[in-house]
Amino acid sequence: MSDKTIIFSHPTGNANVRAALNGMAEAGILGRFYTSIACYPGNAFDRLGRVKAFSEFRKRSFESQLQPMTRTLPLRELLRLVSSRAGFKSLIKHETGMFSIDAVYRSMDLHVADQVRNGDLKNAAAVYAYEDGAASSFQASKIKGLKCLYDLPIGYWRSARKFLAMEREHRPEWASTLTGFLDSDTKLARKDEELRLADHIFVASSFTAETLKEYPGKLAPVSIIPYGFPDINPGKTYNMDQNTPLKLLFIGGLSQRKGIANIFEAVQGFGRHVELTVVGHKTANDCPALDAALSKHTWIPSLPHSGILKLMREQDILIFPSLFEGFGLVITEAMSQGTPVITTDRTAGPDLIEHGRNGWLIEAGSTKAIQELLEKLIPDRKQVETVGKAALETAGKRPWDRYGMELSDAIKGLIN
């Protein structure tokens, strides 16, 4: 292990967090990993995860090499999961709920701050924390002389409001799905405080980096390190019969932030030539425009991850016309299955895709751009196959461990 180590904090964990942790552990710079629930073979969470009611725990599995460094703070997250399943909406209400996701993040941040102030972490050189869970731990780190390394997984909030305010005005019938406007002034000020305290900022796309230009103060240096791709699956069969519908797939939260209205508008003129499948939860239950659109297409509220990958292989194209996205993991997932992607210039698309070669890039918010591209692809299934195979090749060149390695190398350069 390196003489200097990292205190790493994330309340829930996901694919990019796991890759980051694995990279740091292999580089010998991971000192502590703080999270809410962590499954390791045979531990209490792993055993509970075998019970159907607690199967959610199995999604919090980490590599065994991380177990000695892991410290958990499970109670509030456990109660959030129970409250959500039981339908106790007031307890998980955005920001104010006692067991809301915001409360989970704040609780973890305060706990890490306390450990920084009082813990026996002699080799710690920096704290690595994520948006909404870094302010208190960064404040404590400044007092202790530790570097503050900040991970911003989605674009900066001022930029988001700038883009989406225009969309809300243009499509008032979809406004209720734009939930980012629910954040309080206190929460937004906390985001700005995290950025102010950061000594270095890590983002996964050029678009996210670009959004930080809206920050009103002086920013720390920004590193762009794109996420990795899942293991590739070369078994996809391409449908070459142009007399059958072009199968389009959308996966994500059903919000106009993801450009879902543009998809519905674009496909309605193609009739039987296009078949649209939508996978995702509603972000609002009071959007008649969304309900009406979903009734005309195949809608699947949720699928396990293995089911998502299988469905991707069965579709011709993933369409992800997001208006504001820090990365868009569905892009890399689809490409890893050989399914080509249509996405916008406000995702990680420009970092991963060369238009017309291994995917397609369109202008965000443009229904016309989707329509014009579909008009070309419906009769040209050979192009879909060629681009899909190129997408698979791209995915094979950047596995998740490469992201972890690049991130760890960058961190080592900052703490040594």
C-alpha cells in the first residue's frame, strides 16, 4: 500500500463507484471506504440479500479486496428502503423526509467529517467524495490539511436550470417531469460550497466539464475521465429485413430532461415502420402528456440489469436524446451489446462516439434531427449493423478497469 491513502465516500455505490474503488485498491491508495450498505460474501448484508424482501442489498456487492477498508453506516439507508417499499412517502419526501436520499447523503457526509476530525487515519492525504455528499467532510478535511477531491457525476446545477428552464417554457405540458427544479436554495448553496472547497474536480464527460463554466466563482482544475464499458457480448444478431419495423429502445427516467417527448414526437409519423419500447419509471405521476404517449407504445416500468442487457441485444437501436446528462451509462451498456446508439451533444456521446461510424450524434432538443436520421436508417439496415459492430469494438477497448486505473493514476499525481 502507498504511504499516502484516500478516504473514499459514497452512500450507495454504483458501477462507476465500484470501478473507482477497485482501481484505487489495486493502486494501493485506498485507505477507507465509507458507505451505507456493502455486501461481501457471507456477511450480514449478503445473507439478508438472499431473502426476497431484501434482494436490493445484492446490488450493493463489492469486490472482496475492499472489505478490510470498508466501514458502513446502514441504519438510515435501511429505513429509506423499508419506507419506500411500505409506501411511507412522507418519510422519503425530497430533501425534507427523515429517510430521504438527501438525508442519507447528509448523514454519511457528517459521519465521514467526524472520522476525518477524530479518526486514526495517519496516512490519509485526501478525501474523495461525490456531489451532495461532500460539504461537511470537505470542511473537516480543510482543517486537517487533507486535499478535497470532488466527483461531479452530472452537470452543474446552474447550467441545468438554464437549459431546462427553456424546455419548461417550450413544453409546459411536460414541466412536471423536470424534477430538478424541486431542489431548495439550501441544497443548491451546498452544491456550490462543495465546489468552492474542492482542490480538484473529476467529471466523466466533456459536457459536464463545459457546464461548470456557469459556476460564478473560481474553480479548481477539472479532469475528464470517461467511465468504462461493461463486458462486451458479441452475440447480437442484426435484423436486415427493411420490411420489418426498426426497433427503437429508450431506457431511463421518464422525464423531458432525457428528451422523451422528442422521441414520441419523432416516431409518430413513421407508423408501422418504427416500433418503440420504453423502459423506465415515471418521474411524475401528474403528466397526462406522458401517460398518453406511453399508451401508444410498449412500456416496461423496470427490469433487472441482466434483463436490460438482453433487451438491448434484441433491439436495433438505443435512442437516448437527453437534454442534460453527466454521462449516460445506458450508452456504454448498449454499445457493449453491439447495439448502436443515437444520442445528443449533451451526454458523454461526443467523448465516445464518432458520428456515423460507431453511433450517431444529434442536436439536443431537436425532434427534426431524430426524424431525419430515422428516415435514413429505416431502409438501411446494413448501416445499423455496421455501426453496431463498430460500437462493440469501441466498447472492447475501454473496460471498466481502465477507468479505475486512469482515475487512480490521476489521484496519485495529486497526493504524492
